[in-house]
Amino acid sequence: MEVMAQFQEVLKQSSLHPKPAGLVLQYGTAGFRTNAKQLDHVMFRMGLLATLRSKKTKATIGVMVTASHNPEEDNGVKLIDPMGEMVTPAWEGYATQLANAEQEDMLTALKDIIEKETINMSQEANVFVGRDTRCSSLSLSQAVLDGVTAVGGHSKDYGLVTTPQLHYMVCCQNTEGKYGEATVEGYYNKLSQAFIRLAKNAPNCTDDQKHLCVDGANGIGALKVREMESLLKTELQISIFNDGTKGKLNYQCGADFVKVQQKPPTGILMNTGERCCSFDGDADRIVYYYVDSEEQFHLLDGDKIATLISTFLKELLTQAGLDLKIAVVQTAYANGSSTDYLENTMKVIVRCTKTGVKHLHHAAQEFDIGVYFEANGHGTVLFSKAAEQKIQQLANDPNTDDERKRAALLLQNTVNIINQTVGDAISDMLLIEAILAIKGMTVQQWDAIYTDLPNRQLKVKVLDRRVIDTTDAERRALSPPGLQEAIDTLVKKYRKARSFVRPSGTEDVVRVYTEAETQESADALAHEVSLAVYRLAGGVGDEPKSLH
């Protein structure tokens, strides 16, 4: 298609996806997210942008239509770069620029990107599109496809997939099958075969030990686990709750609800001591939990998951005699007890980064093996190419002794079970289940590795979140003046306490996090810090109320 004619087509198609005048959206860590009714023009334009990105990189780009753990009436969109990673910061800027251009300026904004990036418009382009189970996702993904076509790109519509599955497909496509086959079946086969090989190393497990309750958040994860179930043979028996047949997406269920509310989701039948896990709406987060004999709820979040996985990997590296550098990447939200255990008991390197998966992913790439998890349960493990080669060589070397060979094979299957492109609830679940089976560990024993310090998260509505500026991986506030000093003074009142505040990435709220020796202290400190934020950072509405 000749370039001028192409732009005419873009204009014509764009008028079918008009932008509401004055609407301003920001492409954040999670892409665009807002009420689905406001997103049609954004989706069309992200179809255009993904096609430009594909022409620029000469690779397949992904576009995922989802709002993850947001309420059902919201939707959103994320772009996926060639290796299955999140799109680069410069292109996040282009996404914001293009989405916010008024209807009459859209073509100018598009040409501006083409010029800045010196894009050859006659270059072929290929875009993979996927969507979650929201009612709005079908028409919104069609708007993406329209955008791809309007600017002369080829598209493949994967329909209903989890976010991590689309990341995986993009990576497979661009590595010409070296990472795996770019189909949902290819994904299921790779993960399930690795899981079965790992599970074969487990001591004799009873059926009870092989049973897991899964809360699918009434979203895409439930559908996909069901599709995969039969491939897991008899090694894992799953009961799926909140599978989308009755309940509302993310409503009183899902990983975010369980983590924030510190209680089980509705719609799940839990027996005492039974292992349960929850996905979020697009299945890129997972948390585990159980209820003890006294009806006490126990949460095993991203910190506990990172500890379990890194301990397992470190033991295997020692058994295999491999000198590879392993690190755990956390954020300021990581529980102090987990950091203490990893550094002082396990002697593992711990790196702290700013909140947001892209920051953790980037830091994890600096090590041979980087385990990263946000406390909310979003995370994965990255293996450097050199680490993968060393593991493979050892596993295939006929002269390797039995113990080292067993460890190398376990490491090899661990590499295959992990979705290295992004946090993946299904992949993480299978790895956790395999580790627990191999170690013969109950969920209670896993939980007892270390005890979390009681903590509390609150949010304070403010006029403008940008008044808060932070440093030291968001652990200290630089502005407004006096806020950090106030926090430091309050923290000194309590034992084993710490607190930090940070602006939300998406709304005008300031997030407050506290930890202390007792829950009562953590709650009291959270209230006092919230009051300090309200008074010094321009709080909106009533003063924060005490939690008691």
C-alpha cells in the first residue's frame, strides 16, 4: 500500500474509533487501564502503534487486551516487545502521545513517531493479539485488529488467552521456535512435560498431597487451567473455584483481593490445612494460602514464593557443583523477615528496586539466575543464556556422577517449566507444586520457613500524587518537605518497625506501607503515617480514620 493511501486509510478507519474530546490517559507499568467505554480509540491506536513497532524491530509484537485485577467494567491494553518483555520506555511515551492526540491531530502524532524512529513503512509487520474474558474485550480487541490492518500490518488473533500466554507466543515466534511452539497447545505441552518430569523425582505422594484448590478469579486463568488439566496426568489434582460460570470477575476473589484483604476469597470450599491458591484476572499473579485448625488464615505471598523457589534453586546448584550467581530481586513492599532470611540464613544476594515489574525484570537480568517476585504474587525466574548452557552441558555429559546429573536434570526441567518472559500464575503454580512434592513439604512447613512481620497497607487520597517524590528504591520520601522526618519519628515509637510512602502509578492516591512487631503496632503506625501524608501532601476529603 502506497504511504499516502495508507494514511488516508488510517484517517478513514480512525473516524470509526473516535476519541472523546479532552480525555487524557497515561501508559503506565500496566499499560492503559480505565473504564472500558473510554477505550475504543485507544485500542485502535495501539493497533497502529504495535504495527509501527513491528516495522521498526522487524519482529512480531503483541497486544494484550486486559485490565488484570481491575473490576469487570474496566479494561486495558499492554504492548509486548519481541522477546516477550514489556515495551521499552520510549515507546510507552509514544503510546501516551498517540492515545491522547485529539482526533484531528492523530495523524500528525502518528507521522511524528514514524519520523523520530525512521520507520520504513514498506517493511512487513506482524502483530499477535489476545484478550481476557471481560464482556468488553471482544469488541476492543477487534479495534486493535482494525488498527493493525489500517496501517498495512498482518495480525494473528489468539482470542482468549492469559497475558503470560501471549507474552510466551511472541517470544516463541521471534526466537523461531527455540523457546517453544507459538501455540496454546505448545505452551501446555512444554509446561506439563517439565512438571511431570519434576514430579517423578518426588517421594511417594499421597492423593491428598497432590490436591490443590485454585481460585480462578472468575477469569481467563480458570479456563486455561481446565484446558491443561488432563495433561498433568495423576501428578496433580486440581479443584477449580470461581471459574467464571457464576461469579463476577475479580469480585471478592482473586489474588489481589486475597492479598489486600488477608482473607480467603468467597466461593471457595477450604478444608483445614488444605493448600489453596488464587490467580488474578489475567493470570499473571498468584498467591497461596491455607486455614489452620483454629480457623486462622495464613497467606503465602510473593515473598514466600520467591524464598521457596530460590532456596530450591540454590540447593540444586550446590548439588550440581555449578558456580552460578543467584539473586532475589524485591521491592520495598517485601516483608522484612523474608529479606532477613534470604540474606542471613540462605546467604542469597538480595537486590531492592522500585515497584513495577519492569524494574524487577531488568535487575534480575544482571545475574546468572534472577528470582523476582513482587509481594502481590507477580514474578518469575530469569536464567542467563550462559547459565542455561552450563546446566544443559552438565545434564548431557556422560561423565557426570549420579547426584550431580540428577540436580542438573532437575534444573533443566525447572528452566522449562518457567515462563521467563513475565510472571505467569499457571507456570509459577506448577513450579511451586513440583518443589513441594520433591521436598515432601506441606504448605504449613513452607509457611514456617520464616514468620512474616505484621504489616498494613493503606492509601490516602490527595489532590496531586506528584507532590510525593521518592529515592532509595522508593523507601524514602524526598518531598514534600518534612514528610520523611515525620515518618522517621513515628517509626522510632515501635519495635521492628519500618514505613514508606509512594505515589500510585495510576491514580491520585499515596500508598502507605508499615511493618512492626505486632499487628496492633503496624496498624497504629499506618494510621499515624497516613495522617502525616494527609496533612503534608494535600489530602482530599476526611482525615484518615484509625483502624480500631
